Amino acid sequence: MRTGTVHIANTESRLDGILLALCGDPDPFGAATVFLESKGIGNGDRITVAGADGKIGNVKVICMTAAAPAALAAGK
């Protein structure tokens, strides 16, 4: 798990600079942003993400499996 600040611009979301993706989706970056927004997560929020490091093409990504606001993920 990783905790950091999410930055959302257009259809791309990044956790401390690394692109977030739903790696099995035909639109992995857009799907990741929709996934985060469906959980009430927005630009500038501190979040905790579960997933694995990966690549889509030559781009380093985090293949997300779960995400939550950092306070909730920590049980606070």
C-alpha cells in the first residue's frame, strides 16, 4: 500500500507523480479516475492505494486494486 497526495487532471490521476491505472480496463487511466471519484476522492486529497507497480507502454504506473481516503484507510 502507498499513501500520498492524488492529483487529478483531465482523465489522469497521479499519486505523488506516478500515474494510477486500472490495468485490465480498455481505458486504464480514465477508469482509475472514475474509480477514485466514485469513492469521493478528489484532486489534492491524501489517499492510500493498494496495487502493484507496472507499466503501460513505457509509462510507469500503479495498477490499483483499491483506494480510500488516507484517514479511513488508517482506521481513523
